[in-house]
Amino acid sequence: MSASKREGEKAMQKSWIAFCWMAATVPFVSGCHSKAVDKQEFRSSLDNYYASQQSCLWSTPVKFPVQADTGDDAKTRHFDALTDAGLLKRIPAEKKRFLIGSKNVNNYDLSDQGRSDWTADASQPGYGNFCFGHPKVTSIDSFTPDTGGATQYSVNYHYGVSLPSWANNAEIQTAFPSVAALNQGRPASAMLSKNGNGWQVQNVSPAVDTPQPQ
């Protein structure tokens, strides 16, 4: 056998050994990366977390009917905005004061439309709130670690609230400027840990937005 032929056979042998080694390691390598992160599981778990939370107009329940001095703009402009949106009815009145005459007031109560949009507080008769619904995750932006197989992830995402028609009213958004912001995606983060019951949501930041009168 000529030297060139022997060299050719050795080269083929080395190529075959290299091919076999690569073929043997490919399943192992692909097996290491076969677990992709299921972002839909993150989204579903976060939506389940938000399903128990309502985003409402006031941070605490309020009671109607209520009376407000017509000179108290801080109160009346919010109630008047709700009146203009059809959720409240306003009845002007005169309140007599001992020895010093009387003052003009407005009595506000729920309208028929308002009662249909009102979320009553079962623990406090007469109290309740105007709520927008439950936040929903709009996107999963990033997570750490960035590979599958872990039992705990730090997740960054956006969430938002689909506003009912009354909350899109111009008077409402003027009196409660932060209401409009709820309709846009808000950034947030949370820690998701997996156990026998699936993904558990912890350390959510920020908490659900509640617009404050301004």
C-alpha cells in the first residue's frame, strides 16, 4: 500500500471518529437546552394573581348618599364629574346652621346607571366603589434566569386595565387624571416560584394602581 493511500485512510479514520464523537454529544447538548421557558405559564400565573384584585376609583370604599358644601371644590368637582358621566345624581339644597344662617350644599346619590356600575362593599352597608375590573398582563418582557428548568424566576412584564366606557369620559379623566394612565401598559416585576401547585407569584412591584383624586 502506497504511503499516500495510507495517509488517506488515516484521514478518513480521523474524520469518522470526529463524526462519531459529535453524533454522541449532540443529544446531550440539545438535551441540556431542550427545556424552553414557557412565557404563557408566567402570563397565566400573573393573570390568576390579578384576578383577585380590583382596580377601583377610590383607594377605600365610600358611602352614598353624601353631602358636600358647594364651596368645597376639592369634593364637588369629583362628584360633579361623576354626575356629568351619569353615575351620580345631584340635588342642590340649603343647609341651615345654628345662629349663622344657612349654606348651599349638594346632595349626591347613585343614579340608576351608577347603581349598575357600583361595586357594593358587602361588609359595610351603603359603602362601595366604582371599579374598572381586573388588571391583565399585556406582555412578558424579560426573565432571569433566561433558560428553562429553573424553579424560580424574576419576571419583568407590562400590565393594564381595560377601562369601562364611563371611565373614558372626558370629565372623569379631567377630575381623576390617573384614570387614563390605567388604560396604558404599566411596567411591573414579580418573583415566580414553582411548587406542587404550579407557579406562585410573590413580591409584585408595583401593586395594583388605584387612581387618587387630584
